[in-house]
Amino acid sequence: MTRKIIIFLILVTLPSLFVFSQNKMIPVVIDGDEINYLQQEGKVVAKGNVKIEYKETQLFCDKITYDANENMAHVVGDVRIIRDGSELRGQDVIYNFNTQDAQISDVSLSDKPIYGSAETAEKQGQEKYILNKGYVTTCDFEVPHYRLVARRVVVYPGEKVVAKNMVLKVGKVPIFYIPYFSQSLKDTSFPLELSPGKNSEWGYYMLSRWRYNFNSENRGKVILDWYEERGTGLGITHTIESKNYGKSLLRYYMIQDELYKIENREELFDEYPERKTIPDKRLEDDRYKIEFAYNWEPNPNLYIMSEINKYSDQYLRKDFFEREYDIEPHPLSYALASYAFPSSSLSLLAQKRLNRFFTETEYLPQFEYNFYRQRLGDTQFYLESNDSFGNLSYRVANSGTEYDALRAYSENTLSYVDNIQWLRINPYVRTHSAFYSRNKFGEDEIFRFAPEMGISFSTKFYKVFEPGWNAFGAKVEEARHILNPTIEYSYIHDPTVSNNNIYQFDAKDKLSREEKIILTLENKIQARNAERTWDFIYFSPSLEYQINRENKGSYLDNLKAEFEFYPTKNLSVNAESEFDFITERFDEFTADFTIKDDVEMEVWGETVTKEKYSLSLGHRYTRQDSTQGTLDFSYQLTPRLQFKNYLRYEYNTEDFEYQQYAIRADLHCWWLDIGLNVDRHERGGKDFTVWFVFTLKDFPDINVGFDQTYSGAKSSY
């Protein structure tokens, strides 16, 4: 018969078993099939289905000898220690309830997503577990598919795993030696990234990234890349996240490019004909990049950010970091400090050109003050302004051509907002003022002024329907049509000084007469059923009419339209277009269609919901530039095997610009991706890349740089 001891309830009969911790009475609760009290020794011996509770810790075993004087226990037989979701198992345990330290033999650890095993282990409070002659893994099988083995592994529950001289084993086969291992359990990025492949520019290659974590504030990646045709690249990415001094990011990379060596000039120019015009002194084989970013918010009102970007040449990022290049082909170097007041902000910008192959405007420095739109007293009038003053310099790439001037600029807007019954009106007047210390003809102290005025009218109508119909299987119980028409008129008078007479530094200098009317008709149908409310259809055409344009007169300029259709969670259509009335042609047109479906499958003994298939078809058209069709398709072939395909077809060349074919296999704790990329060169020919990637499920955020992402229709609005 199960008996329970609650020490504080038997104070009178067992005074020697009363437990104290930090001068406070803390009960130790013991359950067991058989319990013996050794009063003279101050011990309790329990056997059979023993359960012990102390603070937030639970301990299960076959037998325990508990010493109330020392508040310690000797626990044997299928021991389990559970706290905060982590579990230690062992066969022989010495446990100190005061310090919560433990000595354990034949131990296994479960602190999801980390699992481990060792000959012996130490538990030091709640801060860490030390596994001696053991391993850790994310595979929860009794015999894991892979292990990270070391003589000493330190696990900080919920925080990180640290070890030295660790070996990655798949089965019993050693695969990789890791001199120092530190993996955050809060960061889903696995410490090792390997990306092998082959293409025509690099030959065979192996890209590797080794992640490290010094502490919670310092982490990064060591980069080692090998290219058969280009050489070896080395680099580092280091991030510092300080609670007191902000966040900084340093990225450095260098490579002695074999293709850039003097003896390989002919091969270089055959591969990249556009580089023939670059002088030899700017074709050094020591190629590098240095990138630094910093941001800090000392207080809620002050924000500081900075970037430094220095490159050996303009093509380095395009050759070795093409995705970075596509996102930002022209990085700037600057420092910006901004202070926010209750209704305005003041900023200081310093921007300097560090790469002579870029054309840039330098601000050395520029002050800017923004007064946010504020209501004037109890009236319906609102005021806002933007004022700046700076020393500006415009520098042309790869030449000594440059010009500079001091510029003061001010833009002030006074607006009025009111509702006349169902009609909302918003008239405004705006002034553009600028002072230049000199112009392009050498004249000093140039003042420029241009007034602007405009007005907008808008209203909103809606009607509720109760159709009770089904759309592609989704029931619609109620629908609401919202109609929001808007008319906008704006007029900018000719500036007192023409654009041809002043330096052009940025958009503030590009000011000319403009008069136009814009008509927008926003339509939205919202649908509702018992499960959700969503935007069923969105359609917004916008028509622009230009008035008295110089040498052109008045005319319809363009018609823009947006269309979105979401009949169900699994079906969406999205389209945008811009039609030019002058050329009577579309300037731009994009359309995307997406359909997908889910299915329940049995995978590794569990029933899970997977995406059965997903199909996204896209069309991209830009007049006189490109007409492309895209396809993104995935299909779950079996519960553990998925096929993925991405295609981008250029109609002008009648050829595929990009193709990717991939298979994803579910290996329980891993995903294995095997794929083929086919990339068409601008200069002709095809580039074939064969690649494979192992991804740990519990640490999926591995940026391998190959997988093509599809930017198509949104799944919801």
C-alpha cells in the first residue's frame, strides 16, 4: 500500500526528519510502495514506484535513501529527474536537495531539442549539466542517426551547449572534427553549414560557414570557401549585441582570385568582356570586402546608425555574393543620428564615398529638421515642414569630376481637413525654398522658390449582402462591398530658377512645373463566415491626367490598377498593371496565381499535416526590358519525400533564365535536399550547379545560398 510522507505534517513524531533551507521550512514529499523510517539516523528508505517532490523538481526511482539531516538522497534504479521540461535519466544518483547538484552514472538527457547520453554526468544546480564521455544530438531515437561526441559536453538548459574537440558521427562513422562547439538553444541556426556544388564560373566548390557563440552578446561565423577555378576565400562575420551600447555587425572577406592574376587576363576578359576597359591597377587579384553596420538607441528619443562599405572592386560582390548584390548593388557609407521630440525630429547625416567606382552625393554633413503634421489649435488646419542644411558634394565614378555647394532647403505645408456631410475635403498649399552657395555657372548665393497647391475629395460607401453562397468550397455567410472614390488635384508652379542652372545633388533639386489630376476608385468586398473575416476581392484602379505639360499639352498619362482575389485560404490571385496612354501600351504588368492544399500523413509514427501540393504561376512584364513567366511547384510524393521545382522563362530570348529541380527527403531528424540549378548567362551559355544540403529540423535556419524563393501572390490580405 502506497504511503506518503509530508515532513511538516509529522513534526511531532519525527522531529529529526524536519528539513530546513536558508532558515525556511521546505517540505520534501515522498511517495512509495514501501517506506521505512530510521529515526535515530534521521533517514527515510523508500522502495517501489518512488516519487519525490521538492520545490519545482520531481524525482522518480526504484529506491531512495533520504538523509533529512543533510537533505541529500542516494537514488538507484531507473532514476528520472524532471524540472522545467528537461529530464535526466540514470541508474545511480547522489542528489543534494539544498544545492540541487547531482552525480549520475549511465545517464541520458532530454532538454528538447537537445538529447544526450554519457557514462557519467554532473548536475550543477539548475545552471548546467556536464556529460562525461558522452554525446548530444537532436535525434530522439534510442539509437540516434547522428551524434556530436566529446569527452566533456556542458549543457545549459534552455540556453546553449558547449564542448571542445567534438566529432560529428553519422552512425558510427566520424565525419567532421569540431575544435570548439557552442550552440545556442534559442538560435535555430546550426553551427556548421556546408554547401558543395559546381558551376562554370567557379568549377567545383565548397562553401563553409562555422558559427560560434562567445556569449549572449558576441557571436559570428568563420568563413572558409574553396573554388576550383578561383582560389580560397577567407572571412568572418561577427555580431555584437550590447544591452548598453547597441548592435554592431562586421563582415570581412578576402580572396586571392586566380582569374584576376596578370597571366590570366585573356581568360578574364573572355569570361567578362565588360571588364576590358578597367585599368590593370584596378584589377588586383587581392579582392576583398569590408562591411560594418551599427545601430544604437541610447534612449527612446535618440537613435544612432552607421554603415561602412569598402570593396576592392565593383564586381567582387557580383562574382561571389550575388544575392547580396541583387538586393543592394550600391551600398552607401554614412553615419546618422536622429533625435525625436514630441512633435518633430532633428537629424545629423554624414555620408562619404569610399569606393571611387560609384557615383555618389556626399553630405559633409547635413542637418535636417522635420516638424510632423500638427493640428493648429482647435481649427481644422494642419501644419508640417521639412528643413535641411548641408555641405553637399557630387562625385562621378572613376573620374575627378565633382562639384559641391552649401544648400539650405525648406518645404512647408499648410492643409485643411473637413467633412461636408458625406464628402471629405483636404485642400493644401506648399512652398519649396532652396538656397545654394553657388550654381554650375560659378554664380554665388542662388535662391530658388516654387509654390504648390492642391486639393483632394473622397468619400466612402458600403453595402451589406447576405448571399449565403459557396466560393470554391468556402462558405460565405455575409459580404460587404466598400467603395472609396478619391479625386486629387495638385499644381507646382515653375521654380524661380531652372533645374539647368543649379547642381543636381538629389531629389530635392529635381523640381519643375507639374499639374495633374488623379482619380482613384478603391473597391473592396469583405467576406465573413463562422471561422473568419477576410478581404474576398480588392480592386483599385487609378487614372492620372497631366495638364499643360511643357511641349506636351494636356493628356491622359497612365492608368494603374491593383487586383487581389482570395476566395479561400488555399487559393489566391494577385495582379498589378500600369498602362501608358501616350504609347498606348502597358509599361508594367505582373500577375500571380497560387493554389495549394494540405493533407494528413503518418510520418515517423506521428500524424502530421503537410502541404500536399503548391502551385504558383507568375507573369512579369516590363516594356522594352523583360517578359518573364515563373513557376513554383512542390508536391509531396510520399510522407517522407517532396519534389520542388522553380522555373523562370524569358519570352524575349525564348529560353529559361533560371531552373531549379530539387528533392527533399525527411530523414527523421534531418532534411536532405538534393538539387540541380540551371542558370543562363547574360553573355550566353548555361551554368549548371549540382548541390545537396543537410538541414537539422530543430535548427532549420541555414542560409545555403541556393534555394530560389518565389515572390508571388500573397496568401492573405
